[in-house]
Amino acid sequence: METVNDTSILNIIETSLKTSYTYENYRKLVQELVAANSTTGADKSADMANYTLLNDKRMKRWDKTIKVTDDAVLRVAKFKKPVTWIVITESWCGDAAHVVPAIAKLAEKSDKITLKVVLRDTNDMLMNQFLTNGGKSIPKLIMMDTETGAILDTFGPRPAGATKLVADFKAKHGKITPEIKEDLQAWYNKDKGQSTIADLLNMLGV
């Protein structure tokens, strides 16, 4: 794990954590937004509200069906350092609807992991510290040492397998087209959160 200990970054994180959600409260927020035909984020368009509606259904399904294997439970139990997982997301994000429930499932299995959810558009300073190839890609998980505040590692926006799928598609077609969304959806449905869990265990070094 790489360790980053920058006072300015830690101050930004501290500010963002003041408006963070537990995963349970984030799910309640999304459900309330669906009832109000709305969404998180700066763009409150009908399209974004519809994405939030769809993603709420996806998260509801994954909350019920994602399994953490016995082997994964044994592995995460070996992790002894108290850490805070800060997940930057928005309710309209398709990748997040598949990835964040898997993050939450694994975090539940360890009393050393505290999961906090923050919204991207209201935490722009935080997002700008953790860009992916220069972009504000979400979901993004920041792993922080709870005791020292040091940034230990990051994960996201997608598990390695999904990242490769998108990269291969772009290499073949020269650009990203709407068809990749269908391919990604099929990949996530087949994977059932297991690649995200595996990547997170590797990040923890267990």
C-alpha cells in the first residue's frame, strides 16, 4: 500500500466527512429521492432522476443477493488496522449501483472497517484529489488509516475485470459508445460483486 500523509488533503477529508452518510443512510437518501422523482448531484434532469430510479432497483437487488464467501470472511478477519473507507459516489452513477453495495457487504464483515459515503458534486475539492486519468470518475474509494489519517490506498471506479472490459472495447472500436453500457451491465450481473470484493481484499493485503 502506498501511504499519503498531506495535511491539506486530510483537512479536505475531515470537511467532507462532516456531511458523510453511513451506507444505510445513503440507501435511505436514494429511496427518498426516488419517491420525489429526483437525484443527487448538480444535474436534476429527468434523465438523471430516471438513472437514480434504475440504480435504486439495482442496489436493492444487490443488497439482498451479493454474497461474501467464507474464504473472503476469513481473509478480511486477518486485517487488524482500523481504517475508514470513504466512498465518493452519486445516485445516478451506473457503476456505483453495482460496486458500492459490494463494498458495503465486505465492510460489514470487519469491525476494523468504517464505511462512509460522500457525494461527489458537493465535495468537489475531495474529488479533485482523487481523479482517475484526470477525470472525476466514480465510485472512488479512499482508504484512510483511522488513527493517523494517512491515505493508504484507493480503489475504483471499477473492479479490474470491468476496467479491462471497457479498455478492450475502446481499443476495438476506437471510442466508448452506448453499447458498452449493455456489456458492462451483463458483466456486473454475471460477476455478482465478487471481483469488487476480490480487489478490495487485495487492497487490504489479506
